[in-house]
Amino acid sequence: MQRKHVTRLIFIVALIILAVVSLYPTFQLGDLQEKESELFSELNAMTGLSQVQLTDALVTGELANLVRKNVSADSQEIALETADNLIELNQKIDKVSAKAIRQGLDLRGGTYLVYETDLPELLQDLAKNPDGRLEEIIQESRQAVESEGVDFFVALEQSFEKRDLAMNRYFGRKGETPDEIIRDLKLEAEDAIDRTLEVLRNRINQFGVSEPSITKQGDRRIEIQLAGIQNIQRAKRLIGQTALLEFRLVKEADMVWSILDDIDRVLRSQRAGKEILDDVETETDTTFEEGEVADESEVSLEELFGDQDTMSEEEDTTVVVDEKTFSEKPFTSLLRRLSGQANYIAVPAKNLNAVQRIIQLPEVQDVIPNDTEFVFGRWPINFNEQEFHKLYLLNKEPELLGKMLTDASVQISGGDASLTAGNPQVQMELNNEGAKIFARVTGMNVGRQLAVVLDGKVASAPNIDEKIPTGSAVIRGSFSMDEAKDLALVLRAGALPAPVYAITENTVGPSLGRDSVQRGQLSAVIGLALVVVFMVIYYRASGLVADFALLLNILFVFAVMAGFHATLTLPGIAGIILTVGMAVDANVLIFERIREELRGGKTVQAALDSGYGRAFTTILDANVTTLITAIVLYSFGTGPIQGFALTLSIGIVASMFTAIVVTRLVFELVLARYKIKTLSI
């Protein structure tokens, strides 16, 4: 055997070994998923829980608890052992699937969502000095879009004209015409949807979804396909978060109690049916003590608000008050101060709606200073088997904004006396500008609380013990590991420029995926079998060489896809089937040239040399033009079109290698080993 043959043979064998190694996780994944389905079926039989319920519990780490609650004592041990096996297997599948070929939404099933940008909310944010009239105009435009189907901006312009109100009072600059302002607003809306697309892409990429499809539909909608994601609620929570992050100072206790007194005065006046009294002497203390046990009793909303009917019929009609202070301090009697939790006011869950409504009353807003506002905590807390919501009085103006954040990661909080010790927390890092502001704010407000406000809710409000010059901050809260991870990646990806809401949401079941896989596999096998049989019948022994190259070509295509963790979709399968045809087409060209040379009286070796030489240019031209087309398709296409273009591109390169290099090496090895005078072709 000549040295050049040995080198090429070693090279090809090495490629085959690499391909098998690359594809091994894909084959392993199929077996593991089959075992996982069996374990799900066993748990379903023992607990009666659906696979969706079991999958959700598996994702949130609550599988063992859920199984324990839903299984009889006799089979509890076996069920828990099965659950443990499922958890262990799921972890193994996660590791293996990261190296395997992924299946797209049409093959594996998953989540399909269509989101629409909330243009009215975007305009509210863009408006200068928004007021009640603008809110009315935007609401009227929204209703016109929903009922008459007119364009939102047309409806907006008509609403302004109907009121004879200048549009540049809220948008644009002085002297601009309505047409110019509408044009600029449309550009703002287009820019917002493009930025929303990028933010969603960043969030979903960090979520770990395999090659999600995120595309723009029209000028307001975004279509999202998440293959393999069955937990639609978690995906929606992640996608829909606005993630507006602010750092705001908490007001001192003296100011809080003073404002609470003012609110109590307003409510007393309303109950008495009088004008708001300026000064009313009260015999009770101005504050309630930390941990003081309230003498609770239920009162009706009518007693709380007097004759004013401020509640809807659907709401609970009673609240829990402290009977000792209710008559003199009706608002404060709705609140509690829990033992050991002196840094916020606690609102019993039953009183939450009433407290929110009281705070929003115009008369109450008049007694709250313009530079402050009440903000609720992001998560409820449980204390003595009761649920409470935290309430803070904060500066309206933020000291620092989330845009100065450079990184966010999940950590486990330390083992101090905090109620959140051992829970996940989010560690944030600020840029240079943010670090300087953070150092100044913490240095000037030692002893006060600095609230971390996320989407209008207080995530945490730690005390400032000393100046923090490092630009690091922490969000603590009662969230799970998944919630902490989602929060960290939302903060890293940035805030949405405009709110979005889902108008379509579907979960594609695995039954559709299995059906699609079976049809795709069947079409591929039939196509491959027909080509293999044709080549053997038409080109005899040389046809077997071409079939060997064809199988090798398919092996290389899948190996490259596995190596790049590509996603296999139905269009991708179509690209592979097309590649099969193109792969043998190259060998058909070569074999026909060899036949011509043999008919001209050349020896087998000379015919092979001439055949491969003459066919090479034609094969190269045909494949290069197809490859250029595939590259263009991949560059400008989206979703399924990109999948088709990718598999076609890999297939073209692999087919040229196998059809020209591999088959020629096989012929030359045979000629070197045996003295053949005629070629079976």
C-alpha cells in the first residue's frame, strides 16, 4: 500500500471515530429518555398525577414532597425510590442532552407564544407631564382599535382632534405638526419592538433553550417557539418581566408615623361625613409597638369607609382591625408590626385590598408628601401561620438605576440570624458610574435602609451599616433557586423597553412530536433505501462503493450537527434527504465519466484518474452554487428556513468529501491489492 493511501486511510478512519464519539450522546439520550418515560408512567400509576404535574415538580425541586402527599402509606417507599431515580436520571439527561443533537418544536414539542407590545403603555411612558386627559385619550384609542380594528395611531390622532387638544402638549416639540409627531411616535414604537426582540432573545438564550425561534410578526408582535419547554408558566414569567430596577431610600420612622396619623385623620373625617379635620386630639399613642399583639376583630368595609362604597362586589367585604385603636386610628388598625421585623409595616393578607384602596384615595394622596410613596414588598411572608405583605414608605426619586448594573449572579445567603439565611440571593455588580453613586449614597445614609425596588415592588431593604465602595449589592427574598436564577438573568439581559402581553400561548404535546418524528424517519429511510438499491442495480460493485460513501456522508452530517449542538427539525430532515440525492449525483457524474474512458480503451487506473479529474470541475460548480444559495437562505431566513439551510450546507461539504475522496480511496486500495483488468461499473 502506498504511503499516500495510508495517510488518507488513517485520516478517514479518524474522522469516522470522531463522528461516532460525537454521536454517542445522541444515541445515549434516546435510551435515557425511554427510561425516563417508564419512570413517569410508574409514578403516574402510583400517585395519579399527570406527567405535566410531575414535570413541574421535578423542575421546581418539589417532586419528592408532591409524591409523598399523593401516595398511600403502603407504596410510599417504592414511590419515593422511583422519584429519586427519576431525579437522578433527569440530571444525567441534562448533562447528556447538552452534547446531543437537539430536536426542534415540530419534533419534540414545546411552547409556542405570540406576544404583542402594549403601545398605549409605551405612549404613557413617552408622554411629557401625563395627566387624566391623556389617559382618557389613550384609553379611547385602545377601545377604538379593539372594537373597530383601526390603526392605533389613527385613532390617537382622531381622539386629539375631537378634543381640539394640541398633540405637542404631551409629545414632540413646540411647533411640530401632528403628522410629524405621529411619524416620530411610530419610529419610537418600531425601535421599542426591535429592542424588545433583542431583550427577549438575550433572556431566552440565557434560559438554556435549545435554538429558540424568536421572530417579529408585523410591527407589534413577536413569535416565540421554545422546543422542549413544557413549563409554560415559568417561560411566561421570564419573558413578561419588565425588570425595572431602582435603589430608593426608605423614609425614617418618624415621618412614617406622622403620615399614618394624617391618613387616620382623613378616614375619621370621611366616616363622620365631614370635611377633613385639621387637628383632632386622640387619646391613643401615635405609634404601635413592635410585636404588640393586636386585639383583632372583623369589621365591615362600610364601617371602615363610612357610607362611601369604594369596593367592588367581588372583593371580601370585611377586614381585620385592631379593636383597641380602630375608632381613633382606622388606617393604622389595619396594619401590624411583627416581632423582630422592625424595618417594615406588615399588612395582613385579608387587609391588602383595603389598604391599597385607601392609599390610592385622592384625599389620602393629598396628605402624602409628593416626594414619597408607599410601596409593597415583592413577596408575602408567613408569621405565626398568617400571611402578611410588607409595606414601605420610600423616596419617589431613585438614587440609582438598574442600567448601571453590569452583572448579576445567584448565591446562597450566609448563615446569620436573617430569616433568609440559606436561601438563594442575587448578587449584583455595578459599573464605575454606579459604584461611585452607590458609594456616595451609602456613605451619606449610614443607619438608614436602602430599598431594592424591582418592577415597582420592594425586593429587599437592607440597612446601610457602612459606606460600600465596591459597587456590589444583594437582592434577598423568599424565592426558590429557579426564581433567583430567572431574576439574575432578567437583570443581566436588561429591562423591556415596553410592556408585552401574550395573545397566543400553546403547548405542543409530545404526541405531535412523536408523530412528526415517525413520519420524518419513514420518509428518510424510504428515500435512502431507494437510492441504495438503484445504485447497486445500475452500477453493480461500484454502486456499493457509492452507497458506502453515502452512508458515511449521513454519518458525518449528523456528527457535525451533534458537534455544534444543532437542532434537528422537519425542514432539517428535508435538507438531509436532499443531501442524499446530491451525494449520489456526484458519484453518478464520476461513474459516467469512468464508463466513457473505459469504452475508449483506457485501463482501469487511467479511467479512474480521467473520470475523477473530468467530473471534479462539474461537481465543484454545482455544489458551490448550491452552497451559496444555502448561505443566503441561512443569512436572511428565520426558524425552519435556517434549519433547512444549515443541514443542506453541512451535507454539501460532507458529500463532496465522501463522493470524491472516500470513493476514490476505496477504488485505489482495491486496485493496489488486486490486479483488476475490468471494473464492475
